[in-house]
Amino acid sequence: MTKFFLVLHVLAAIVAVGPVTVAASMFPPGARRALADPGDQRAAETLRLLHRICRVYAGLGIAVPVLGLATAMSMGVLGDAWLIASMALTGIAAAVLLALVLPRQEELLEAVEGTDATGAGTATSTGVAANPRATVQLAMFTGVFNLLWATVTILMIVRPGSTTGA
């Protein structure tokens, strides 16, 4: 049963977390392009798609820690430091995604969709137009999210201090 849970856990991580990290990383440069050329409908459509990927796969990502807990229980490693650190970092990564990345993506998407072809429009109502560094901040938060997941992945592979072998 352990191998079954482990396979599901790894597959869920690849299928759910992978698309979020890629789409979230692509969003800030896409937003910069869309804000620079308000008439570019393709850029706005791309942003909508990237944001949707992030939202949908973030929801699917719930399966990763659930299956991870099932795997850890079947392995008897729930109290191991590497696992506790991984769970804490996973929680922080989820918080960064939900509290910092997704809301800023929504603000930028509203700014892009609220700007007409002349560059005028309702973009200032979101506050994004007043903050030209919004895409830089989003890129930073996305980088933190990606770094947290990379760290969790390393902990899952190396398992420092583990007696189950690497």
C-alpha cells in the first residue's frame, strides 16, 4: 500500500504543482506585455488562461499533501523532522499562492481587462496602474512559491536524518 500511495503522491505533485509553477512564472512577463499594449487581446487571453491554470491546479494540488500524509502514515514517518519541515513548507507555499500570488494575478488581470485600446480605462481602479512594480512584486512572490516547492522536493528526495534509507 505504501508504494501505491507514494506513486499517487508523486503523480499528483507532478500533475498539480508542475502546471502551477510554470503558469505562475509565465504570468508576470505576460502581464507586462499586456499592460504595455492594452489593445493586444491575445495577451489578455493568455493571462486569463494562465490565471485559470493556476486556480484550477492549485485546487487539485490539495491532493498532494493528502496523499503525502497517507504515504507518511503507511511508512511510519509522521514524526520525522524532514517530513515535518516539508509539511510546514508546503503550508507556507500554499499560503503564498493563495494570499500573494493568485490575488495579485487577479488584480493585474482586472487592470489588463479594464484598459481599453487607448490605454485609458478602469485600470487605475485596481491600483495596479498606480503601482508599476506590481508585476515585479508578483514575480518575486511567484519565485518564493517556486523556491518553497523546490525545497520540499529536495527534502522529499534526500530525507535528511531518515532511517528509511534514501
